[in-house]
Amino acid sequence: MPIPRHILEVRQFDRSFVLELFERAESMRSTARSGFSSRLHGKLMATLFFEPSTRTRLSFEAAMTRLGGGVISAEYASATSSAVKGETIEDTARIVAGYADLLVIRHPQSGAAARAAAVVDVPVINAGDGGNEHPTQALLDLYTIWKELGRIDGLRIALVGDLRYGRAARSLARLLAQTRDTEVFLVSPPTARMSDELRLALVAAGLRVTESDDLETLAPSLDVVYQTRIQRERFSDVAEYEAARGRYVIDPAFMSRFNPRGVLLHPLPRVDEIHPAVDSDPRAAYFRQARHGLYLRMALLDWILGEQSTPVINAYSPGVVAPVGGDSAS
Ligand code: CP
């Protein structure tokens, strides 16, 4: 039996996989515009969401539906699935894997999707596991940069906001290791700094990384500002959360200083860290970014479940990640 094509963490992806996926997402854009396809007819996807979501769950479900597949969903799994009775994620995954060809899981615990993947023989996609990873968000973020700027190399990128618990920013930072000549600026309040462990891993991966508290001064020279929400739900100390929120707000005054050819991204949802007056600025790409998630996820589902797909990716085995460039997942 072939190894299931799990999507669990960013370090699975190499540059060639990422760039081929972007090309596939472009063809999915045409597919979506023309309505529906039957490429995944007869396949069934289960979405198990133990945390709230708008974009990730609905874009996965829209992607599967547009490709002709079916969807079953546990939208409030932490309240309405048998997790309430104490069922483990492993047991839930084992059961649902008997009903569906693919599991998409969001869970508050780091490593939950990997635990599920370890016990099932269908592909598992990590749709966000606690403060750890959000790999498909990172893919759609870099896809958006590629779409907006026409390249992924030679960029100056500021990651702003919650770099301690924000899994989207953490995953994007890891994915930037697949780009070349990239300079990353980490701009966060003191209580929301990126861990030294991750920062040093980024440096070891070849990124030029600088911590800064002065977004204003950086603004004219940045190609990308990636703003994020302070993750209130993950702070155990309310005082630390209060100290972090409101420190970096993107408003029209900031945009007047920002590079005229730059792009402003946000994984969304936002609270108050981007003023709504910025939304009409052509450089504000966060709503386009969310839409790109549909095409990117269509491309991923087609690669995982379709017959014709062959790009290189590292197969994930729990505890073992194949060397970059290997493809044992065919
Ligand atoms: N960006 C993102 O993960 O959004 P949702 O929480 O709405 O899925």
C-alpha cells in the first residue's frame, strides 16, 4: 500500500514542490472560474475542526466540492463529536478514516494531526495544530507573494505581531527557507516574540533574520508586511496579552510610508491590527490572499487524491521525515 500523502508540517516541502504546486493552483483558478470539475468524483473528504475556522474549513470544503468530491464535516468537533465523552484524536481519526478518503484536522493541541496520521491509512492534512503549524496557510501565503510580486526570491519581509503563538507566521517563516536571498524582519511586542529555537533554526536554514521593534523605519524598504493577530486564546496570562495587543497597527499613516510596490498580507481573521481604512489600498492583498487559499487547496487535494499527480514532496512518516528531494509518496 502506498504511503498516504499527509500534509503535516512545512519541512516536508521543498522548493520544486512549492513552485509546481503554484503552477497547479493557477490551473485550478481556471477550473474554479468555469464552475465544477469531476477530477475527484467518488472521493470523500472529512473535515474535523476542534477549533473555530472560517477560511480554512470552508475553502477546503469548497475546493473538494469544486473538484467533484464529497464532504462530511464535524464543524464544532470539540463540542459535538465524541471528544466530549473523552475519545482521543487517534480513535476519532481511526473511525472517520473508515468513512472518508482524506481527513483535514484542526485541533488545539500541537502534534494532534501527526498523532492522527500515525494511526490511519488515509492522508491527513494539518489545518492548524495549536500554536505549532499551519502548513497549508504557509503555502497559500507564499503563493500570494508569488502572485502579487511575481517572485519569491530577493525579498525583504516583515513578520509582524504574534510570532510566539501565531502558527501561520511560524509556518510561513519556515517555508521562507525554500526561497533565496530573503531577509526576514521579526517585529513583535516583547511578550509575543518568536522563540529563540525557531529563530535560530531559520538562520541555520539560510535566512537573514533580524529582530526589530521599529516597523515605521523599515516600512519604505519592505517588499512584504505580514501582519498577524495577537492570539488571545493562547495566552495564559491576560496581562501579557494586553501588553501585546495594539502595539503594531497598520493604518493609513503607515501605508503612506510603506513601499509603493509592497504588499500587505494577513492570514485573517483580524481584530484591530489593520485599520479598515487600509482595505481599499491596492497593496492590501489579504482578501485576495484568502481567495488564493481556494485554488491552492484545490491543487493540494488534486495532488493528494488525484490520479495524474506526480510532483516531488517528502512523504511524512511519524517521527521520520525523508530527506528533501526524496519522493517515496508516489
Ligand atoms: N487563516 C485561517 O486559518 O483562518 P481561519 O481560522 O478562519 O481558518
